[in-house]
Amino acid sequence: MVDCSSGWKCCGRKALADKVVEADPPRPEGGSTSKKAGARIDCCCGKVTIELAASKPRGHVQCACTECWQHLAWAEKQGGPKAAKIPDGIYFDNAFIGKEGEITKGIEYLQPTVLHGGAGTIRVIASCCKSTMFATSAGYLGKAIAVYPAGCKLSNAEDFPLMLRMSMIDYDEEMRGGPPTPVEKGVPVVWRGAGGMAAPRSGYNITTRMTPIFATSVKYEGYPVAKLMERLGETVDLQQPDLNKPHKALCSQICEDLKYRYPGPYIDPNVQRSEQEPLTAREAD
Ligand SMILES: [Zn+2]
Ligand SMILES: [Zn+2]
């Protein structure tokens, strides 16, 4: 397994309640030579570097859905960094730095993937070391890309409080090797994910917290992910099994959603978070 320590640290701060996501003022010129660079995504072996225009995230969620985990677990099996049981997803403006369709280093290693046919999220990996560099989806409405700090080295990104943990319906202790990682008290933990908007409690939390991530326009100078994707090869279907459970009848979904209470564990505020919740492969060996 490769060593992959993200420079990114999660917050020890209180949950973001209903704060509206505001972006930084725009960069003067989106040039890659600018000293005021945004977030940087490196693959774990150092062959690939991607720079984003924004250093301030648009949002931060933890997604316990089958596919976020399954992708990182697949990558780990191929020699990539250790998968997180519930990955953090950090959203940034859909604005890449540099010449359109170029990245700073190692574009030849970038490989778009989907877990299986019909999967909506494209996760772009670095083929050299099976790092996961970013994810893109039509559902992001062209406004954002997502980065899993567990799958790559994310640096020069501002801290952003966790807004939501979702999709606990998919969390399978046996499959993921034990109970969930602790979460900070006050962060809403909901049963369904974005695909389960019929679920009233989950849907309310997802809508209020995540809508601003995809509603606000791109504030930074840079080129969009679509331009980069044009330069990359065909999306590879990893042909992994579709582990999504079939939806239950609507009435029982609503009931279960309303009934769901996260049983813990929670982060102990008296202990350093890094001792409780490894975000990257750093602590895994
Ligand atoms: Zn690499
Ligand atoms: Zn997910």
C-alpha cells in the first residue's frame, strides 16, 4: 500500500449549521504561475499534480454510500491508499488552473472510471498508484468537483466544517470492518443519501446543506472539468458488482427515515481528532 498523507486536516470546529457557503473573491487572473494558488491534489506516488483555482471548499460532507466506499476499497485492493470507512468529500469550485485541458503534471496517468454500468459518478484515478484524484457527476451541475482526502494528497485547502454525514442506510459493519468512524456531535447524521430524496428527514438535511454547494455559480477563474475530461481517455467501467440495495416501498422508506437515530460513535472533544478518526492511509500501517 502506498503512503499517502494528505496535508488536509479536518476541522475540530463545530458543525456548520445553516451557514450559506460563500466563495472567496475571484482570483485576478487564473494563471498557474500565481503564488496565490488554490488547493492542490497530488497522487500518492507524486507523478500527478492537479491544481484548483479555489483553496476554500464549497462544502464538506461524509458519504457512507456503498459506491463512495466501494470505489476507494477497489482502489486500495489495486495498491492504492487505504479506503476510509466513511469517506470525507470536499467540494471545490469547478475551476482548474493552467492551460485549458492541461494539468500541472502527469495528465497521461489520469483515468476516468465508473464502478459499473449505470453508475452516475465518474471518479478520475491516477493509474500510477491508484489514487483517486477527484470525482465529477452530472448532479454537480457544472459547479463543483469533489475530492476524497482519503484517496489522494490534498493540500493547500482551507479547513471547512463537516456539514452532514449521509447514506447510513448503506453502512454495513461486516463489509467495512467494524463500526463507523466517530463523528462530531451536532453534525446531522442521516439515513438516506442524495438518491433518497423521498426520505423526509434525510431529504430536508441534504437539501438545506447541500443545495448551496451546487447552486452558487463558479467564482474562480479557471477552466471547467469538462475541458479536462476531453483530454482524457474513455471512461473505464470497473465492472464491480452493483451493491446498491433495492429501494423498499415508499411508505416504509419514509418510516425508517423518520425513525433513524445515529447510535454513535461520536468524537470525544477531549481527544485529538487525528487519534480517533484517521482520514488517510497515514495512520493505517
Ligand atoms: Zn501516482
Ligand atoms: Zn457516496
